[in-house]
Amino acid sequence: MKIRCWGTRGSIPAPGAETVRYGGNTPCLEVRLDDGTLIIFDSGTGIRELGLELMKSGQPIRAQIILTHIHWDHIQGFPFFVPAYVEGNQFEIIARPLAGSGVRQIFEDLMVEPYFPIGFDALGADFRLRELGSGDIDLGGARMTSIETNHPGDTFAFRVEENGKSFVFMTDNELRSSAIKKVPFEEHVRFCRGADLLIHDAMYTDEEYEKTVGWGHSTWMTALELAIKAGVSRFALYHHDPAHSDDMIDSLVEQCRKEIRARNRRRKKRKIKMKCFAADEESVIKL
Ligand SMILES: [Zn+2]
Ligand SMILES: [Zn+2]
């Protein structure tokens, strides 16, 4: 399985000289399974460049597009996803719609006059729309499970397992929340247990979190705690705050690594071997 982030930024795009290394686009991930199946998580602004890259093949494009939730930063790139306009391309969209409406409604509301000149029905590609339920989903050679996160509205994290490798995408999640208590910390630990890669929301410092309790995001420290407790092999900080520069994100990663070193000094055995880094828009992570 190969994973590439095309957008790593939370809330709103943050382009500029200060965010060049980790990127300014909002969430979008490309997951390539070993059997070639393409899975796209979220359609933030990063999906625009992913679409342009996919178009280079000149071949029909088939993919599953899975939405963690429908906050702006996770859907706003969709109208600029060029492959959606091209006949012969096929997409299955999996999402949890608002109560009482279908998945189609999400896109009809997103692409509507006077906010956008082209309606969802005018797109050239074939779309199958599927409501996210509670059961497992087979995606090519992989099996995907989901769990709710602690975030305003219905939001989900996903675990993809293929050929003995596992990847968890858990964004927009307020761990150890006093304000949003949907899923206990221990359940998220169980969900992430032993993953080869965990990409998790690590938006805030402790000081920032004092002013943002209940907004549905985690500090780097609580995200690190989850990664350590779950025994994951690699942990990537994600959903970077739009106000955080590359240097600031470097310092968060360094604090995570320092914390791991400190804990290992205290441990006689079962040392933490986890690799910790921040998600960027360039790297391809191979599992
Ligand atoms: Zn978000
Ligand atoms: Zn959100």
C-alpha cells in the first residue's frame, strides 16, 4: 500500500512562503493498494492537484472517494477535481449524509448557483453514491473499517488493511475531550492498535488548546499518546493549523521525538520504536 497526502492543512488553505515544505492545501489523501485500487480520502483543496496528476495517464480513472465528514476543508476541492468532468471515469463516493438526506445532497449543496456555476448532475463521470454504514467495506484487496471521532457533526476515521499491512487515517478528532464525548480514548487506541501508519490530527499546542476546547481537534501530545498506547510503527502529525509555519511544525515533531526519548530513558524494556514525522504534500509513504 502506498499513501500520499495531497493536502495536510486543517480548516482553510494556507499557501505562502512559510508553508512550502508541509503544504497549504486542505485534506486529501491518495491511497494506492497493492492491486492498483485507488482510494481517495477527503476532497479538500489537495484533490485539485491529485486530479491533474491522475489525468496525465490518459486512461479512464476509477476510484473510491471516501469522506471523513463534510466540513468545508474536507470537501471544498471537489468542484475543481478535473476527472469528475470526464466521461468514462467512474467514482464511488462513500460518505455519511446528513440525517434525512442522501449522499447526493452533499454534492448538490456544494455545487449550486450562485456559489458555483456547474451543478453536480452536469458532471461527465459516472458516480455511485454509497452511504457509510457501520459494517466493514471491501475495497479491492483491502478491508476497511471505520469508527466515529470526537468532532462536531458525524465524522469518521478509517482503517485500511491489505496483505498484512494497516493504515489508519484519523483526522478531526479531539482526543481526551471534556467537551465532545462520543468515543472514549481507549476505543480509539483499540482501533489504531498495531497499525503500520497512523495519520492523526495534531493541530494544537497545549496553550492553543486552552482556547479551542470543543472545536474537535487534538494537541500533538494527546495524538502522540494515542500513537504510543496503540503501538503504531509510524505516526504522522496531520491537519496542521493554518497559522503554523513549517518551522513551527518542525518544532512540534521535535517535541514528539523528545518525549519519546524521555519515555525510553525511563523504560527498562519495551522501548518505543515508533517513527514520528509531520505529513507533507510530497512524500509517498510505502507500507
Ligand atoms: Zn478539518
Ligand atoms: Zn472538521
